Amino acid sequence: MEQNLKTDQNPQTVEKTIEKHSRSNVLAQTVKTGIIKSNLIPMWAGLSLGMYKNKMTLLDNIPEIIFATIGSALVIGAAGAFNNVYDRDIDAIMPRTKNRPTVTGEMSAKSTMSLAIIMLVVGVAVLALASPLAALFGFLGVFLYVVPYTMWTKRRTIYNTEIGSISGAVPPLIGWAAVSTDITHPALMGLFCVMVIWQMPHFYAIAIRKHADYEAANVPMLPVIKGMRRTYYQTNFYLILLILSSFLFGSLSIGIMLVALILSVAWLVMSIYGYHSNTDQVKWATKMFVFSLFHMTILFSTVIIYSLAGVIFKLY
């Protein structure tokens, strides 16, 4: 019976459904919804932490939560769309990006630019409803990602990852600024520093796994220009900095500090042991990449749960 219903569907209806799914998929790839989702987690961490440290209640900040979430999603999507337009020449060379809509022609450069500008303007405006400072950070994050990183350094220097990491660490600042103007708190600095430092071993691992892609596109990623040994030492250097930055969470919670410390130490141990015990560099890089996702998810989820628990318990 169910099979008959499916076969009896109007062909025009089926065609429209497929077309709708195709359009939504093209739009999702254009604004990079995966990156939007992953960046909302640290934004929520900054938001919940700001409410907790400033002794705010959850109910009183529902508008700010909604505005910060929608505004952040829009500005992050705008940054992704801008990036797709500017990088479409090198995206066409790399297998992992050659099917992006701006490369295949499913989205023209003009349409994508228009979409990016609209998302940026609306996103900043929505963030301003939460607070002017949140709007400023939202705009700054897009600017840093598009101009200093994408346009100036990505194709010119091995330090493009360091430059790009600054914009990647803006989401916690947006979340915090949505509910507080005090951006000097050590706990917030901890979130920001962890986000900046975390991106280096994370993206070095990606660069190793996609070495051939970056080499073909002439993008000067560290493993491509300086080789594996330099990348390994530099990865460990940043992991040591990540361990030290864990102590910034001490002003927030000893428990969160210990979580950050244990995760970072484990990452460093895995890096050293995995590098020397595994001759396959791609396998080592893959394990490092997977652990980087595990590290960030666990740490920021812990911050969110701890902060929200503190906010909720204030009601009782």
C-alpha cells in the first residue's frame, strides 16, 4: 500500500520536491552551515558564561539569546559566502572544494555576494538588538575572516592559520557581549585564548590530510611549505600553550580548569606518542583532527552546562 502511494505521486510534485531539496542544499553549501553550527557552540558558551558571571537569570535574557543566536548564524554564514566568492579559483583546483556552488555555477558570484551582504547587514542589525558591542564583534569577525585572512594572508604566508584563528575566536566574544559589557574577565579571556590556540593544531591536521589539495592550489599551508617535522614541532608548541591557557579557567571553576587541562595534556601525549609510533603521517593527522573536535565539544559543552546550571539554580 505504501509503495503504491509513492508510485502514484504526481511527477510534477516529485520534481518540485527534488528541486527544493537541491536549492536548499546549494544554499547550505554556499553559507557553510556546518561551520555555522560548530561556531554557535562557543558562542553559546560565551553567552551562558556571561549570564552566570554577571548573576543574570535565563528568563530575563531570552531576547538576547534569540538575537545572539540568529545574528551569529547570519554573520558566520555571510563570512562563508564571501569566502566562497573570493576563493572560487582555488576551490576549483582542490577535490574537496571543487563541487561548491560558486565553482559549479549553481550560485553565481554576483548572487553569492548579494546574499553575503544581505546576511551581514541583517546579522549585524539583529546582534545590535542584543547589544551594540555584540554587533561590533559580529562585524569585526567577518572583516577579520574576509580581509586579513582570506584576501591578504591565506595565499601569501604560512602564518595564515594564525591570522585566521583570530576571527575564528570571535564567537565567544559575541555571546558574552550580548549580555555584558565587561570583556576583560579572565574566564572570557580563557575561552578566547583556547579558541585561538586550538585552531592551529586543528587546521595543521587538516592541512596534512589535504596536503595534495593545498599544494595543487598553491596555498602556503605549514606542512606544504615547511614539511611534516616543522608542523609536528609547531603543533606541540601550540598544545603546550593550550595546556597553559587552561589555568585561565581557574577563576571560573576548578572543575572546568581540570577538564581543559586533562583534555589538553591528553592531546599533547597523543601527538607525541602517535607521531613516533605511527609511520603513516595521514593517520596521525586524522587522529589529531578527530581529537580536536572531541576536545572542543567536551570543553565548551562543560562550560555551557556549568554556567546554565548556575544560572538556573539562582531561581531557587
